Amino acid sequence: MQQRKQSIDGFSSVRRGKSPGGLSDSQNQQIPDQFLKKNSVSSRRELGAPSDGELPRPQLGVPKNNFDKEAISQSLREVDNEDAPKKPRRFRINRKKVALFIVAILLIAGLYFGVKILLASSKLFNGNIFDLLGTGQTLKTDEYGRSNILVFGTSEDSAAHQDAGRNLTDSLMILSIDQEKKNAAMISVPRDLWVEYDEACVSGYEGKINVVYECGSDDGSNQAAGSEKLSNTISKYFGVDIQYYAQVNYTVVRDTVNAVGGVTVEIDSQDPRGVLDRNFDWACNYRCHYVKWPNGPARLDGDQALALARARNAAGGYGLSGGNFDREQYQQKIIVALKDKAASAGTLANPVAVTGIIDALGDNVRTNFSAGEVKTLVSLAGDIPSASIKRVSLVKQGEAVLTTGNMGGQSIVRPVEGVYDFNEVQEYVRDQLTFSSDSTGEQPSIEVYNGSDFSGLAGSKAAELKAAGFSDVSTNDTPTDASYGEYVWYDQSGGKKPKALEKLRQVLSRGPSGTVPPSVITSDADFVIILGNGAR
């Protein structure tokens, strides 16, 4: 018997049969089933074996020895082109999908800002938040048509004041607005002003005005009651009917200034070096003077603005010889600068800045404004130019109605006429809130100095200026100097009040001698006029 040879893959080798008809039955049985089809004509045809007994042959798809040259050429071309860079497909923008994407983003952004405003409004103002979508609500006014707002600051958010002093109102300001005539005035109230409390407080029945809120609010536990008591006290002593209040803290100053990208404030110290307050050097680990700027414009971030608003040379320095009074003036400047920056088109178009402002106000301001009144107030902020905001000082040289004093060993501020005599204070405040006679719309302040040997000249010139339409005109004296001639005058505003400058040029028949008056003159007025002997 013939032995079957074993193939290398484990299958038996198949030997071709002698019969020309194909494989024998015994050989077919030796092939694994998966390699076989049924022994039928159709299945053999599928394997390429004809039914007429011919041997199977390779099926190449073309007749033997008859090559398709075109097909071969095409195949070669395809091989050659395999590595060739393919032509990029043109990117077609589906405008409909893009539009839907943009709408979705806007809806998300609108929802985000809506939630932010809603959350902030629940903390910030009274009434219905949807009143912001209306036309605004007319502000309450006093008998003179002015809306008066008490803005006061506390430091409950300061780590240094957690044990004591957190509810003392060290910053007090009256903001008076005429919504019809589009003008405003700011009057700072000294924190050391001595007043009566009308009830027993921690310091007794009388003391400094910065204790009133703490007393009325039961050390901050009743914010509304404390705000109302403080508003009533201010109304009583200053003769101003307060309709609204806004309580702020340190954080709102810092965060709102940072939200608008910083503010620029003019440093105008009487010291030629500018200002320096060493009380805040700890902020830079005593490696610098944190509050130090030369005279001129100073660019401030939030922390720097807060430091300047608190600076009063308490720990040494220069340029703030007025102490709290100088601090109050810089607080007013910071508020005006912040108002201008916040109302600018660039800030309002910046969603990051708007969000920052909303966060700062919502978390750090308490007020009795309704939402509709806030909308009116915001509109007025954009309508009232900075030139129409009068910054009033109650200790202005030559017309001061307040002075410093001592009470029981404490340094205090009191009326010039007496500790509890506020009649002159009230008259002065009412006069400063009268804007009707100013014809330039810029509310310039003018101080006339008598530098001659003759009395009464400054008063006469002041009367002349008031008749010409200038309302804020004061008088003062200075040593005689022959260099004054008839008179000289100076534009201390630096051209910031062009209408008033041009009108003064016409009234005085000559231009200003410069922007900085002689060193013997210390005035914060926009324009300074010095009369000499030639003016008689």
C-alpha cells in the first residue's frame, strides 16, 4: 500500500489522479470539507472547473496572452499618484448652523447676565427686578427739586476691624442731584463732627457722628434702622432732606475700580512733592511707599484707590496736611473718576467689566433704592457731565463753616459759630446746592484774592463775576505785591472747563497768566484772580 505524505500544514497532500476527468473519489475524501463545494455541476463551475471534463485553469478576467494595455497603464498611474498630495476639499460654511450657534451663545450669555443681575438685585435694591426693563421711576425730591443721597462707608469686610470699629462710618457724603437740570453736588461730612445722638449710645448721648449708624443699627444687626437714624441726623444738622441712602464697604471701592480697569485721579497737593502716606507701607512689605504720587494725574488700581481714599498722614508723610479734610476731597475725586469710567462706552460694552461691577455692587452695597429708581440713577450718571458735578468743601479757606476743636480730650470737628450752632452750615450748604445762576453749565469755582492795599476790592470783583453768571465765587486776602498790577488770574483747572475759561477771558479782557498761582496762594478753586493796587 502506498503511504500518504504529510504536508507541513497538517493536511494530507493531494496527488493528481490519472483520470483526465479530474480527482478520484478516494482523493476527494482526503480534502478537508471547508475546501470543497458540493459535487455538482454548478458548484464545480464556481470553482472554475468546466463540466466537459477539461482541467480547471486560472480565471484572470482576460483572455490568455491578450493584455489590456489601457487597464495596465491606469493601474500604473494610480500607483504613481499614491504619494502625490491630494487637493484639499473646499471648506463650505453652513451659515444656518453658524447662525444657530451664535444665537445659542447669546442666549447663554443673556441667561448668565440675567441670573447675575437677579442675584445682585435681591441684595442691592428693593422692589421688582423687572422694573429695570421699564422706563425708570422718577426719583423722590425735596422742596427744591433735588434728590439727596447719603453715601456712607463701613469696614465690616476689613480683617483689621473685625473686633472693633467695623460699623463706624468713617466716610460720609451727601450726593445731591437735580434730575431736571442735570447737575449734582457732593458734600463730605467730617467723621469727627460732634453731634447729639438723642438716645444712649456706647459713647453716651453725644459724640462723633461716625458712631450714629452703629448706635442705631445695634452694632450692625439692623442695617435699615441704622441707615435711617444716620440719614435723619444728617438732615437735622445740615438742613438737607435725605431721601435715599447707600451703604458701601472697602470691597466695593476696590472691586469696582478694578472692574473698570482702574481710574485716573489728579493729585493736587499744596506740597510740591505731591502726597506720601506711610500708613500703608505694610502693603508692599515695607519695601516701598505704597501711597506716594507726585502732583498731576495718577493712575490707580482698586487697592491704590482704596488706600488714597483712606490716606490722611496719620503715620507720617507729606501733602495731606488737612488730614481728614484732604482725604474727603480725594474720595470725591475717586467717585467722579469711577463714575466717568463706568459710564464710558468701552466699559459698558465689556461683559467682563459689567460682570465685575454687578458682583461688586451686589455683594457690597445696601440701599433703599427701588429697581426703577436705580435705572433712573444710572441714566443720570451718563447724562450729567463731570463738569456739572460740584465738589463742595465745608472748610474751604476764606469761607469755612466748620473747624476743629476739642471736647473732653477728644479732637473733634464743630461749626465755626459754636459746637451745636449749625445755622451758618445750613445756609452755606443751601447756597452751594443752588445752580441756577451759572450760565456755563460747567459749575466753575472762582476765588478772588485782594492783593492790594485797599479793602473791598475782592468783594466788588466777586459781585461783578456773579452778575456775569458765575455762581460759585469766593473772596480772600493775600499780601500786597507790586507784580500783580491791576490783576492777574490763573486757570487751575488746566483747561478742563473751557466754557468758563473763555467767558472769564471775555469778562476780564485778558487771558490767564498760567495754571499755577504764586506759592502764597493756597486755593482749590478752578480759577484764581489776584487783584493789585492797579485795580482801584
